[in-house]
Amino acid sequence: MSEAATNQQGVEVWRGGVTPWQCDEMGHMNVRFYLSIAGEGLVGLAAALGMPRAFSPGASSTLLVREHHVRFLKEARAGAGLLMTGGVLSMGESDATLLQLLFHASGQPAAAVTVRVTHVTPRDLKPFPWPQSTRRLAEGLMIAAPDFAAPRGISGAPVSTVAGLERAEALGLPVAATGAVGLHDCDVFGRMLPEQVLARVYSSVGHVFRDSVAAALAAAPDLRERLGGAAVEYRCLYHAWPHAGDRLQLRSGHRAMTPKSRSVVHWLLDPTSGRPWATAEVVSLFLDLKARRSLVMPADVFAAMAVDPIEGLEL
């Protein structure tokens, strides 16, 4: 990517590549690592805003991630070189909306990450105003979101969540995963990293998709070596921040499904209090693993999959 192109789309905040261990059974970098890269990129963007120690143990202030929206644009396979740029879309008294753009070495967009953050004290998460020095630096980092970063299949409208254990039971929302937060899941402040929400979502989809995939393969055995999936959009709202030892329960269900794609909503809950840790929605395409392109399910196969979306399932 040329220097001019980089400057037009923010300042570079991360550079690296894809290792084989970051790739999943679909043959490309797993979605969780896009947010892992975004986390490192956020450290670089904070430094550009005059906060180089914002994510260190002795920080006097930090950036608390409130929401992520991700467009996954072009898959990255083992050995691919990637770089991330970042900039500021808007800034309020103590909050900001930032944009992080991940590119292949060729210059093709790999992903676009919009992140809403709040300027807070590191320990008690109390919001307080941005310093004037950060505001001045932000003026030089303002960028406009390209079309490929905008929400497409998931609404970006404000959400007042209804998620909770009682509501999950009322909707008949199945349990997709249970577990607990480990030390390795947490940041330097002891809070679970945002990427771990997506990691739990990804590792649970076998339970969510199992019956419909089995039905598809029974109806079309020729898909057995070809049928896969690829996430194309993700939105996550972070409602609370679990620490090491806190319990997790993931409830997941289809919000919608077409012959081309699925939309699945995930509620990551605290099974002790019943309150939500995070809520997320993922839109994924059916993928032909041999052709490496999207797949449209034939009408008879789609009918055999017999997925019933859960009415009233929202973030």
C-alpha cells in the first residue's frame, strides 16, 4: 500500500501476518484473531491520541470498549501479510467512535472494525472527560468511514438489551456453551478481553448448526467435502466485564436464515446473576470450500435444513 493511501485512511497502528495456528477448519484466519489484531491496533491508536500507556498496568486512564462492529471483507490465509490503520470518526465528552481498517499487503481491505470506546479510570471504570491534548491530536486523526465499513446486514441502531437468563428461558433459547473465564482470557486489568466473546461464539457454533448441517448433507451428499461457512459481519455490545473465575453461559439461536446466509444472535450471560455480559449477532455466508466462494443452497436442501428463527430474539 502506498504512503498516500495509508494517510488517506488513517495512521498505521499495527502490522503483521497470519500464522497457520491462527487458521481454522475453513482454511483462513479465524474471526477471533481479527479482534485480537484490533485490540493491539487500539493500543497503537491510543498512543497516537497521546495515551501510550493506556493499556499498561500503571495507566491513569484507559479506553473501555463498549461496542464492536466488524465487516469481514476478504479472507486471510496462512502466510498473508496484513496491516491496520486507525482514525477517529467522532468524539464526545468522554466517549469516541474509532475506525480500524485491516488491509492485505496488496492494499485490498480485509476487514473494517468500528469500535465505540469510553475514556475511563482503569480500576473503577469511571468515565471522565478527554484531556485537551487528546482532543487536539484527535483533530488530526479524523477520518471518514469508507462504504465498505458501514453496517450492511446488521443494524447499527442503538440497543436497549432485553438479554438475560429469564428472557432466554422464556424464548427457549438453547445453551450453546458453558464455562468460566481464565487468567489467559483477561487483559492487564483483569477483565475478559473482547476477542474472547467472539472466541466463545465461534467455538460453540457446532452446537448451533449441527442439526441443520446434518440435514443439508443428508439431502445433498455431494456437499460433504465442500460445505463450510464464513462470517461476513459481527456486532457485539459489552454490558459488563467478567474477571477470571467468573462463570459464562452462552445462549444462541437463529434470528434469520436464507439460502445464502444465517443470522445468529448470541447472549453471553452470567448464570449466577442472570445478567448479560455481552450480546452479539453474526451474519455468515454458506461457503463452498473447494471453490472458495459463497454457496446458495438449492431449494430442496434449504427446506430440509428446517431452521425456525426465534421470534423476538434481539441484541
